[in-house]
Amino acid sequence: MKKMIYVITAFVMFLIGCNDSGTGGDILVPAKLKMQTGSTWGYITTMVNKRYDTLWVFQSEDTIFQNSVVRCEKENDEVLNQSGLVRLRTQTQDGQDLFVQSHWYINNSSNLIRFAYTNNGVTAYVMPKRKEGKYLSVQEYLQIRGAMGDDLILHKPNTDTISAFESPQILLRYPVKAGESWVMFQTPWHSVRKVIGTEMLNNPLGLTEVYKIETKYNLGVTYYDYINLNQGLIKREFHDTLIMTGADDPGKAIGYVIWTERSDLISR
């Protein structure tokens, strides 16, 4: 099985946060994320996959480490006839490989929206995924994500064409309130974000007040972001169970993989 890196660069989408719960501290201000030109975020991501046979007997375990740097390159960019965009660039070191991708965002008084991208998926499995010119459906994703030897990562050159997302990618609604939820996108499948609440989190940069935000896809994937408004994404936790299938018979299970992933902010 080739490694499947689900969300390592997807975290660039969620360097965001706001609070209306009255918990106090710097998480309360400003009203939306300050995405300032030159700001950088450094992350380390640990990915572990544990393999089991069809009787859930443990077989093997792999651990993968990645280092990423996210940089705000421009606060008022224009692409695809849309002005006033914020451009973030991510560089990810994966062993000897260095991957680069960019995203453009609309960050107005009401929403944070992921508008366009280059190299979407070159570094990570970013959902929704394009393959051969179209989005993968839920059924296609479920069928191929567990296939032995199948590679869900699209390998593109680092000078990829800028593309707009066909479905709105609503990452936040302002003002953000504990308990509030919204549809993140609906094409090619349904995804919902929910603000669970706030908590204090110990991390490499110290004790930080964060929002815990849950993201659910209707194909059974859930992950959690821990976000501070002034510092960005502090931590992400992701868990998934994959049913492994053979290349010759995609309908036959040959084992299971429990995939866990954690990203931590280590520099700011």
C-alpha cells in the first residue's frame, strides 16, 4: 500500500478562528483571522498506519513524518477575475521530496472561503479530489482509497494551472459561535463543520486557548482542528479505518488499516 496523506496541506485552509463564548483571552479579537503578508506557520505532522488482517490480527505498522511551512504571500491578490484574495503558499518536506502548493481565499466580514488552488493534492489527499479531470464521487473514493498499490495523490509539476473550486469551500462563518455548524461544501459529497467549543491546549509554543472544530464528511471521515484566532491552527487530529482490497478484486476485503494523523504548530 502506498502511503495516503490525507490532510497535511489541507490545514492551510484552517488557519482561522473567532470566539463569541465569553471565555476571555486573545482568542476574542480580532473579529476574523489576521492574514498578514509575511506571516509564517511551521508544522510537524506524524502519520501512523497500523495494518491488520481480516480477523483484526495485527500485521505491521508504519510511521511517517513531514515538515511544512505555510506563508502568507499576499493579502490583496487577484486571480480568475476575483480580486481581494489572500494567497497562502505551503512547502512540505517529505523525506527527500519537497512539494509546493498555493491556495487563494476570500476573507470578508461574513465568511472565509477557499476560492482557488494550484497543485491541489500534490502534497496530500485534499478533499474533494480531482482525478482525470473530474471530482471523485463518494463511491469512487470508497472503492479506491483502500486498494493495494493505488495512489490517490496527483503528481503535478510545481508550476500547475490555477483552478477555482466548483463547489463553495466555506471554511468559517463570522462571527463564529460555539455550537454553530454550517455546510462546508456539497460537491461531490456533503461536508459539515461545527464549532464544538473552546478549551486550553498545551502545545510546543505554550498553553493556548483554542476552538475545537469538527469536520465531518458523509463518507465516514471526521477530523478535529484546534484553532487560536491570533496564532492560527495549533493542532489537527485525524483518524480513519480503511478496508483494504486487492487490485484484482476491489470488492474483496484483504485486511484493514487504522490511519491516524496529527499536525502540531511548532513555529510562528
